[in-house]
Amino acid sequence: ETGVTQSPTHLIKTRGQQVTLRCSSQSGHNTVSWYQQALGQGPQFIFQYYREEENGRGNFPPRFSGLQFPNYSSELNVNALELDDSALYLCASSGQGSSVASTDTQYFGPGTRLTVL
Amino acid sequence: AQSVTQLDSQVPVFEEAPVELRCNYSSSVSVYLFWYVQYPNQGLQLLLKYLSGSTLVKSINGFEAEFNKSQTSFHLRKPSVHISDTAEYFCAVRGGGTALIFGKGTTLSVSS
């Protein structure tokens, strides 16, 4: 069984640029959630994708967008990067059923460390 | 809306001592509760979870947590810690929505 993988592991961008982060879900999982973890803070929910559709969104501006592909892998795109976007971005996969259940356990990848200069 | 408060930002203990990491939550709906652990420069690993049934849940490495509905708490305990338990611990809650709501974390530092 393959766990959740994320790429790249580290990334440095400058303010105003755009970035794409990638996530491969655990084998058999059909739901991907993205979180932002600022230094010294707990993760904050960005959004979730279930079967290629956005299935919930946290308090993040529209310049944070995502995609989920037929193989359930996912991308997080951030446009017009700001200094405060510097954080660890975590992807979590879950779910094997015909709908998203609150009891589904989310399994996290190792994260992508984004630094915005 | 749900929220999570981890009452201690840092907990220093000596090896083989007991430890308790405190977590309180607020929610207007029934919740599911989780503890995750994060080692330096790594992602989050699920430690244990409460979904329903017995209010006392245990992990394979000796941690346990008890769901207390009246006190809205889900404190994490271990009777004897090891150096290798040094990490950041996050309590999280999930209500009827899709998101996990995390606390700010507690740094457990175990020294010899």
C-alpha cells in the first residue's frame, strides 16, 4: 500500500509569482484535502476534493485553487504569492466509499515547504 | 462552528515520567476527535481517534485519550514517556463538515 506523497519537498518563490504543488493520494482513497501550516501553528483547512469536485472550502481567497484528477491525485495552485503564503502545505487523503463521511480518517503526506521571498 | 484549544504550548518532562497533553473543544454538533503527531520536518501521523463507542481510545505505542463530553475534553496521556516521543502533538476535531479543525499544537520535550 502506497502512502500519500507530495512534490516538491521544498520550493522558493518570489512575491507575485504562481506555484503548483502536487499530491498523490493513498491507494484506494478518493478524497484529497489540503491544509496550510504556518510556522508554530496548527494546520488550517484550505479545501477538499472528492471525485474531481470541490467538496468544501476554508477561509482562503480565490487565488488558492485546486484540481483533482481521475486517478484522485491533486494539485494546489496559488496565484499572486504573498509573503504570508510561506508555510508547510499538507495534503491528506481519505475515503473509499460512495460519499464523504465525517468518520473518514485523513492520512497526511510529508508536506511541501513553500518559502516566498 | 468548531474550535480546539490546546492548553499547553510546551510540556517538558523527564524520560519515564507520565505526561498529559490537554485538549478542549467547542462544538454545537456531535464531533469526532483525533490526535496527530508531527516529528521535525515531517507531516502529520494519526496517533489515535474517537469516533463512537468506548470513550477511552488507545494507540499502539502506549498513548491513550479519553473523550469527556460533559467537559468537552479529549486529553492525551502516557504513563511513561520515551525520548523518542519528543514531537509536536495536535488535537483535531471534525463535526458535520469536511474539514479537520486543529489546535495550535503542544510541543512535548522528553529529556533524560
